Amino acid sequence: MASFLCGLDIGGTFTDCVLIDEHGQLTISKAPSTPGNFAEGVLEALKRAGERVGLALPQLLDSITMLNHGTTAGTNAIIQRKGARVGLITTRGHNDVIHIMRGSRGLSGQDIKLIVHIPESSKPDPIIPKRLIRGVSERVDCFGKVVVTLNEEEVRAAIQSLLDEGAEALAVCFLWSFLAPAHERRVKEIAAEMAPGLYVTCSHELAPKWGEYERTTAVALNAYIGPLTVGYLTDLDRRLKDLGYQPPLQITQCAGGTISVRKASDAPLLTLDSGPVSGVTGSLYLGQVMNEKNIITTDMGGTSFDVGVIHDSKAVVSYKSLVHQYEYFLPKVDVQTMGTGGGSKVWIDKTTGTLRVGPQSAGAVPGPICYSRGGTVPTTTDADVVLGYLDADNFAGGTMQLDRAGAAAALQVLADELGMSLYELASGVAQIAEFQMADLVRKATIQKGLDPRDFVLFAFGGAGPVHMAVTAREAGIKRVVVPQGDTASTWCAFGAASADTLHVNEQVSIMSSPFEVARINTLLGELAAKGRAQLEEDGIAPAQQRFLFSIDMRHRGQINEVEVELDGGTLKESDLDGLRARFVRRYEQLYGRGASLPGARLECVTFRVRASAESRKPRIKEAATTTREIPAGAQTGTRDIYWAEWKRLAPTPIYDGYRLQPGNTLEGPCVIETTTTSIVVHPGQTVSMDALKNFVIETGLTA
Amino acid sequence: MPRISEITDIDFDGVNHPYVPPKELRISPKLKLHRDWETEVDPVTYEVVRHNLWQINEEHGATIQRLSGSPVAMYALDLNPSLLTEDAEFVYFGPYMQYMSGVTDTQVKWTLEFRSDNPGIQEGDMFLANDPWVGAAHQQDVMLLCPVFWEGELFCWVTNCLHQYDIGGITPGSFCPSAESVYDEGIMLPPIKIIEKGEIRRDIEAVYLRASRKPQLVALDFRAQMAGNATARDRVLELIRRYGPRTVKGVMKKIIDNSEKAYLAKMARIPDGYWQDRTYIEACRPGDRRTHRVQLQLRKEGNKLLFSNDGSAGQEGAMNATYSGWRGAIMVAVTELLCWDQYFAVGGALRHVDFDPTPGTLNCANFPASVSTAPIQSMEISLYPAYNVLSKMIYPDAEMRRDIMCIGGTSQWPATLFRGTDQWGERYGYLLIDPIGGAIGAFAHGDGINTGGQSRTPICQLPNIEHTEQSFPILFLYRKELPDSGGAGKYRGGLSAESCFIPHNTDFITQDTLSSGNATPTSPGMMGGYPSTTNAYTFLRDTDIASRMQQSRMIEDTSEVSGKPELLQLRQENFIQNPADVYAVRWTGGGGFGDPFERDPVDIERDLEDLAITPAAALSIYGAVLNADARTVDRAATAKHRAAVRAARVARHQLPAVKREGSVLYAASVALEVKRDEQGTFWACGHCSTELGAVGGNYKDACILEEHPVSASNPLIGEPSDFIDDKVVFRQFCCPGCGVQIDNEIAVAHDPVLCDIAIKA
């Protein structure tokens, strides 16, 4: 009997299912997403996949060895503001932590317009109103010493009054609880006595990190999305079990792996943004197959452009996340985003007479003018169709007619205003968008101390392959890979299928050099034991368990921390010099040579253990043979396309992406069309199909 | 005293008097400037290069932050990177500490004038500078200027400024509240070539670090500044190689030209006029109980804006700022209110803005006045009046009205300068950063932002309590937003907060205070809005906090502990805080906009729900009658009560009130119109058309004047006589016809009624 790996991803419109059999054969299915009760869409997608491999749903479930699922229940609760009514218990005197928001508007790194124009900005709506926050007497100091014991009477009164106010979930965060969690634990116990079944989340469990604002935000958000996520996952888990699925259902998480339903229920915050992260996971796997260690993954859709970075076969992570201006602590694969997409609006700054693209977007509705859904403002997609990058008569596999004339008319108005030709303007729009995206690619790498020139760029999303050849070239990247086959369109589900089980456990304990080896080893040992227990619970055999150890360190008196990886979980006295050397190396890699201060005292801040289990990986089949000969009929015709490099229209060959063969190489300019995208190859660039049927563009950079 | 423009016999060269750049810079012929640029850059290239230049400046700032890593750079964001043309016009200025704009171009211009001959300005050089008479805000704000050369010609400048922990002087941290002159303060360096041909001059670096109590940190910051400049310089050169020097320079010039165009378009929409504001600094040295008046005038004639400080008090003690500090403060408001849409490209506007203060005043001090406290005293107090005068200037235009911002929180900084031995056994000395949490004042279309930071640093962040407790031997009892701390108004100012702490894991802390705005509110409202709370120190000696901790009965207000209250003065030195002594510091909030009697009951109910105001203030300040639940507003009773209060004002004074119709030329403020009929142009009440005099005069003279103690304006304002000898009053100006409040002002009792808006007859 066949055995499958299965990945499931719920998108805004479709729920994707990917099955991978033991030979690496992919089977894809899609079903409409079913908001309100997403489990319906999930089961339907599974059912359709089963039909394709000739198995009824119960038989299919019986032959799936691992089912990884990305859920958006939490994200939706936040977007629609339909989360639970949460009560917060915190240290007396510190009720306002999440209202003060560290005296900021939570906009750093966000839209610069809101930063410079204060009257347009505001703080986000509070997740928990002040009247649902209770301070209780207790206190721990910076050494982790209890200086005020927990006042349990106050705790009981607080919980009761929150219940009276209708609280549906409880968040608990005390100052310094990551050093001394007993008080938070006790509150949880009391809550369990007083209100059995109440959803309770404590900061020392969810985010034992240094900084009460980001920790409180984490518990507040977690409690906010908790009940809904638990409801959804429990329901889906039960229905799958009823249908005969045996192994534990795994949920994809934002740190780039999967966790059990139980862990996802305790920490639903881990599931936020797991969709884009699965895309990075999928790229990581494809990168291994292609032997690419450094990858910039990009996803350009209608409204946004996402960038993730894989360096040395590891996804680049961040330890602070941001959702709706709320900052919180959780380890997460870093996916940076900006509002440039196919829907970015083109406009003229009237006062200065300059051409601008975005950041406002026409979104999916009304969308670009050429979609004929009521859009009246020209967008980058309209420029693409005017330039000829997109075929108005054969868009999305011929399923949609584009209104080129409408797009051209609207852009012509702008062109006249600026005294340019229509094509100059349209190609300017494309360039401005491409250069803006190149900036984000630069930022995502350079700010991590990485050089974009050392990377290949993966282009996903409907609009990505249209523009990435130029974006990559501008960022100094030599090669662009447009993943092909069906994997490209169901990328996140593919990523979910290839994800490993992963538990990231962290503990903050601030210690200054000279370090005590014994203390470090104790901390790492405890974290490893925690991870081991979690993996055991997931049913992972000891032989498959992997442990990675790291410490976040900094110069004493400074803020910036860098993550220093260790070889193992037990240090010897003689390793300490090496630890300092590793810190200096990593610090200078990030911040520049000579940036570190020799002889300065160092501090260890966060200790971290990543406990993981490698899951069985899909095997992607390579073509047995390659050929340089381009099949007759692969070229479907020519189209007049405007090329900025030549500043003129030129008849350009158009290819059918499905008829090209591995080994085929084409000179730019040309366009390769598939049902989901157009791959635009500029003059001076070449494109070829590799043995995995991916398209690989050489961007024309030599050095 | 004469203004700068009226003085002809003094050389404003940055030695004994402030440096005021001449229209034509005197640059040595040894230095070749790149003066050749493309005047017609196509729109696409323009947008691409423009975006790149903005990104370069961003990356410059990010580099400094990452490399410095100091709490100053990371939380207070007390830094700013800039990109300027070869002749020191701003191309871009970062969204960090906005003060630093005004101190940047002047220092580059001075360097061009006084360093281009000897020692010369060459490729690979960088200049270190922090002389407040040349152009620094105060000595701690150290600048590093980097000329960028292309083929032997000076192409442009990249510069940055970063506040230093300690550069010497009589007080750790280098804010010196008891200094009598610069000789008591940190090291002062007129621009000095510290990097030559790409190499650090070790001898000069040693001089720079020698005066500091924290030379290692200063050295690290210096490297961060160097790397920031180098990053920006290299990227500019990359851009030049890609697009050519003529194109890149053409874009730079066009960015400035465009920002000028945008500025001119705005000026064309606003009527000419004259606006004035007045505020006060308290205590210029330990023991001082006087107020020191600060006045600002703005005159708009066509495209020109002229700022002056007539009537401001003389320089004295340790509260002063120099010319560049004052100019920098005003430029914050110009940038944020007029140039935000050009991403702070203020260069174009500056072509039409003149600064003409009077030397010898507290905000245009001559050498050798003490200026180390400038950014938290004279500059801050010079900035916020600029928000007011500019807001009133743009009010007549309905679209620009959306850019109005009332004075925000921490309009004077209540500093707690502390020092001692920390829990790690090391010496420390710094100040509590908490007041950076500030508040944003009300807008003309909505409420301000509670603890929304200081508007002059749009992206600052307050350290977590756990961060501060790790660095210093203190234990916070609470940090909380305060109900009623925001100024009342039709739109409420943002709430501010209070932090309260005790020494912990140390025997004691030695403290200094340094504050102002504790007696006189420094965040007044606008156009009828009320002031926020004042700053306040609360100090309770020998409290029962230890036994409370023992019994697990913690506090969330100082009123809960027993102890002996001690009144701290605004420059109290060397007092000891023992572990039993509870110390709380409260900072000012945001000013309100428009008459609080106009606030919608729905908003008042939300304020009560969100604990933003107290039920008592709902009635006394907003005139809202609450139902028995103290959470909802009785609409009918409120309307009746508000009308009765207004009618009573009219009845009390019985001033002549004549309705005068005519066509409305524009609204000068919320309840004040400029009208015209056949007889001429006149002021009129916006509610009832009662005439308020001819436009040549002060409309306030025709209004009902009611004078109250200043404590009537905000429930959190205390007794001014605790700190100053002057009496402080809250003056309301109301329409003699309908009793509606048109504006109010806060003044020292012996100061005359202020003429805040004037237009030519």
C-alpha cells in the first residue's frame, strides 16, 4: 500500500493539499476555503486528493504517515477582531504595560508616512481594555529573587472579578517571571480551581524572555486567539481520528517546523504567519535538492511582496514579531514584507510633478483596471499588460480576458501629464516597483550582515516571475529560480509537507563574563530535557532527535544581542575563550569589522535549544535526460513588448512553459507563459529549464 | 535688545557669538565643489534615485543604531543621519531626533568656511564637532561630518549626530544643572579633523575621550558614527557610478526644488499674518524661584516666514540654548507640520524661512553661557510654541488643518539624575529615560495619543522596566498612565504617565533634580483647549514600603504609602534616596484642542470607560453631567448645564456685544472668524457673529476675560508657589455675546494679555 506525506494550507480563497508518495510523486488538490468552519474545506481538499490517487477518504487517511497542517484560525481572529474577551493579571502597579506600549506607536520599520505624519497615526486598539486588567501584589527582582510573595487573596479576587466581567480567557504576566515562574504557576493553579476549563496562558511558558511589554503582548494575543484556535484544532483532530487517521496531526508554526495539536493549543501564537513561513520551509527543502545553500525567497502577489532569507541552509529567524503594531516575543522565521504588488497604485505627486508607485494598493477588489472589476486607478499590473509582459488574451491560462485598452487609457493620462510616452511611463512604473523591491531584498540581507550577491533568488507568486529578473539584477543577484511544476502554485502546502517537527525552548538568564561553565551547562541541560520530553510526546524516537544549542550574547552595557551557536550542550572551562571568539566573529559579521570592543565584558542573555526531528522528506524526481533542442511548438508566437533596455517595442518570442524541456536554454528577451504566471526575461538575460523543471534566469550580471 | 539682523558691528563667527551662516559662504579656492548637474532628470530616474537616497539615509541611521547599541541610540534614538548637498542644503534628514536638523547644516557651513583653507577638506576626511556656538545643540550631541568626493570635487556631505553618555563636566552624564558657564561643562570641540585619509588620528581621538567618565562607550559610539558615514558615503558613490554624477546631483537638487515647490504651494493657500506664543522656564539654577519668559513670534508675508524671540528673558544660570539650538527647535515644527509630505526634506522650505533672534537671550545665548541642558530646557521650551504658532497659521486651510498637532508630552523634561554604586558593584550615573514615553497632543480632528512618545523623536521607544532594573539598582513600584493628565478639549491631549521607584540592591542613591514646567503648565491647549498636567516630583521619606513588601501589599499610587512628604525643588542637588524613600516622577501630557464644552458625550463616555478622565473632571472641565452609574452622560442635562455656564459668563460681565454680519474671509481659529463688510475687515465670534473688534487690534480685548488660578485648568496641576514666587493664572477669553470660550492662555499674573493672532488692518 502507498504511503503519503501530506501538507495542507488554508489560503484566502483555496485550501491546498499536497500528497507526496514514497517515490516523490506529487499529487495536488484544491478546494474552496470555508470560512466559519475551515475543517470542511480541509476535508474536501483531502477527499479530492484521494480521488486523484484512487483512494476514498478513510483509506487515504490510513495511508498518510504524516499530516502537516497550516492553520489561519488565529490570524483571522486578529484581523476580524473576533478573539476572546481576555482578562489580564499582572504585577500590581504595572497594569498599563500594554497600553503604554513602551511609549511608541508600534510603527518602527512600518510605513514611513505614518511615522513622519503623526496626525494620521494612532496606537492600535488595545487587545485588552484597561478595565479587564488586574494588578496583584507580588514581586521578583532582577536576580530572580522573590522580594514580595504572591498575595493569593488578591489573585482570587482578581480572577473572580474578571469572570464577573465576562472574561473568556486569562493571560498572566508578572515582572521577571522568566527568572522565577512560581507566581505565574500559582495563578494558573488557582484559576484552574476557580474556573476549570478557562483558557489560561502564562508568560513564562509562552515567551520566557527579557522585556515585560513584548512578553505581555505575547500572552495577551495568545489568550485572545486561544479559545478559537483550540476549538478549530480539536474539531479537525477529532474528525480526522474518526475517519481513521492514526498518527498525531502536526501543525506548522512560525519558527519553521511543526508542533503537535496540544502545543498549538497551548501556544496558538506560534501558528500566526505560519503560511508565508511554510513557503520558506519549502524553499529550504528545494534548495537542498538543488544544492543551493543561500536563497532569498520572494513572493509577489496582488497586494504585498514577502522576502525570506535562507543562509547556509538555515532560515534566518528573528526573535521579535510584529502584528498590527503589537510587538511580541516569539522565535519566528523572518519574513519581511512591503506593500508593493501587482495592485500597487500609480500616481503623480501633484505638487512636485513626480511619478510614484504605491504604497496604496487597489487590492483584489477593485483591483487593477485591466481586471475589469471596477478598478479606476492604474496599477503595476496595468503597466505590465501595456508593456506586453502579460498577454491580454491569454491570461491565467486563458481563463481571464484583460482590458488592455482600459489600462492604456488610464496610464496615457499620467504619461501626458508628465510629457512622456505611454511606454516610457509604463516601463518606468515597472522599474520603480522593481527597484523598490530590490531595496527590501537588500535590507533583508544587509541588515543581517549578509551580502545579497552571495544568494540566488526564488520567485513565487503570480506577479513575481514578471519582475524578479530585474529586481534580482538590481540587488546584485546573478540567478533567479522560478520553481515549476505544480509545487510552485501550492508552495506553502508543499512547505508544510516538508516541515520538520521543531520545538524552540528559550530561557533568559543574564550573566556577565567571566562566565560560570556549570551554570551555563545546567541551563542548556534543562532546556534540552524539555525539548526531549516534547519530542517524546510527539512520538519521535531518540535516534531521530536533533538538538541545536545557542546563546544570545552582547557587550555589557549595550542593547544589541547576537546569537552564538554552540557545538553541543556541554561546555568545558577551556571552551570559554572560543565562545568569546565566536561572539566577536558573529558580531563583526553583523556589524562590521572592528565593531566589537576587545576586552569588553560580555553578557549571556538568552539560552536556546532547538529540538527537532527530521521528517521523511519528499523526493523530487529529476528528469532522466536533458536536451538543448527546443521542441517544435514550444514557441507559441511573438508579441510586441516594450523593453526599457532598448527603449522601444520589439517583437518578442513567447513560449509555452509546459512544452519546454529540461535542458532547453533561451536568450532574452522572451516570455514564458504558464497558467499561473509569466516569466519575463530581459535583453541580456538567459533562461533555462533545469532537470527539476524549474526555470532558471541568469540576470546578466557577470562579476 | 536688538535682533541679529539689527546688529552690524559683531562678527557672528561661532566664537563669542553664535555662527550665523552668511548668504554666500566664504570657501577657500583650494576646495573644488561639484557644481555641475542635470536640470532635466526624467521622472523614472528621478523616482528611482530619490528612493535610493532616502534608503541610503535610512541605512546610515540603522548602521549607527546597530553599531552603537547604547541605550541612548536604541531607546531615545537621540541621533540623526543627514544627507546634504556640497553647499550644505538638506537633501534628507532622518526620522529620528528632529532637533538635530537645525544643528546640522550650520556646522557643515562653518566647516566649509573655516576649515577649507587650513587644515583643508580632503577625500577620506571626517570632522568631529560639538561646539554649540558653531552649531551643536549641546556638548553631548557630537557630530561627525563626512565630505563625499567625486573625482577631486566635493560632491555632497553625509553627517550624523549622536548623543554621548558622558563627555565630562561637573555632573555625571554631562547635563550640569548647577553649571554657571561652559567652563563647568563637558569638552567642547569646534570642527576638528579626526579622520584623515581614512585613518583615525589617534592623538585627536585621545583628546576627545580624555574628559569622559565613560571613554570606552564614547569610543564605541565614535566607531558607530564613523561606520554610518562610511556606509552612506560608499552607497552615494555607488549611485554616482551607476547613474553619473550629473544625474545624482540633479536628483538631489530636484528633491530640494520639489520640497520648495510643495512649501510654496502651501504658503499660497494661507493668509498672511502674525502669530505669537509665550511660555516660561522655572529655576535657572539651584535656589532660583523666578520664571524666565520665552516668547516666539512668527510673521508670514507671502512666501516668507520670519521667526523671532522678542521679549524672551536674558541668558542666565544653566538653562540656555544657542542660536542653532533655538533654530533647530523651530525647525522640528516646520518639518513636521509643513514638510512631512516631502519626508522631512526641509531644505526647500528653508530657502524662505528666516531666523532672527536676539543674542543674549536664554534661547540665543552668547559665549560662555552654560548650555548643557539645552535640549531638555531651552530648546524644548522653544519648540512647542512653534507648534502653536504654525498650527494657527495653517488653520485657515481646511486640508492643512489635518496636520495640526497640539503640544505633546514631556514639553519640559523632569529629570532624575542619579548616581552611586549599582547591584554589580560598579559606579553608574545617568538619568531615568521614562519621560521619553511622553504623549502626543490633540489634533484638530481627533484625540492625541496616550504615551505616544515625544513628537520631536517620532520613533523613540521607552526601555522596559526589566531593562532599567537590570542596569540600575532600582525597583519600580509602578509605571502607569494618569487619568486627566491629557489636556482637555473638544479633542483631548494624550495621557502622560508617572513612574515610581525605590532603591534596590544598593545602600542609597544620590539624586539631583532638573526640571521646569512643575508650576506653570508647558503643554497648554490650543484654540480653547486646556493644558495637560504639569511635571511633578513626589518624594516620601521613611515610608512603610518595606513592611508592605513583607506583607505583600504593593501600591499603585504614592498616596497608599505612609511616609514624610518632602518637597523637591526643581534643581535640588545631592539628596539621598534610601531604600525606604519612595520617589515618583510624572511628566507632562499632551495639550487639548478646542473648547472642552464642545466635546461629544460619546467621546466622554469612552474616556470614562478607558479611565482617561475621572468623573469629577467630566463635570468640572467638560461640563458633562453624568448619570448615576458615573459611566454615561446625561445628554439633556449636559446641554442645559453647558448653556447655563456660558449664559452666566455673559451675565456676569455684560460687555457690549453687537452682532455683525458680513462675509467670512476665513476661520482664524475654531471659534474666531475674520469677516468683511462694507465698513471693513473685523474679528467675529464663529458661533454667534458677535463682532470682536477691527482686525488691526487684538480680538481678546473685546472678549470677556475671566482669570482663574492655574489649577482650574487641569485637576492634576498643583500649587505654583511651591516652586516660584510669581502667581500663575489661567485666563479664559469668551464671546461677550454667547459666552463661548474662544481661547485661553496661561500667564504669569503680571504679564499682559498676549496678542496671539494679528493681521494687518
